[in-house]
Amino acid sequence: MGKPFTKEYLDSFIGKKQGLITVLSHFKKGKNNLNYFRCKCDCGKIAEISTKHFFNDNQTTCGRFHK
């Protein structure tokens, strides 16, 4: 397992756009306290995306749009 992300590192993504989503904030969720980004998609939907999917799967939409 890799090093956990620092708050400063996750903060650096706030306001950045990846594909159709813009990162609004980050938070921890669940019993394992996993990192998530709260993002706004160009379609207007607010989505909670795990940092795992954001970084490893290069998630670029809320899921409403399909390739």
C-alpha cells in the first residue's frame, strides 16, 4: 500500500479540472476513512469520487456521460 495522501497534496487539486469534472473539495468517508473528492461535472451534477478512481482510473466524468 502506498503512502497516504497529505491534506496539502489533496488541496492542490481543488479548482482543477480533469475531463468534464472540476474538484470542489476533498473529504474522508466510510469506516476506513478513505479520501474522496467532491466534484462538479459539466452536466451540473455533484459527484463524490474516490481518489483511487480519480487517480488510478483517470475518472473524467460523473458517470452520466458514456464514451
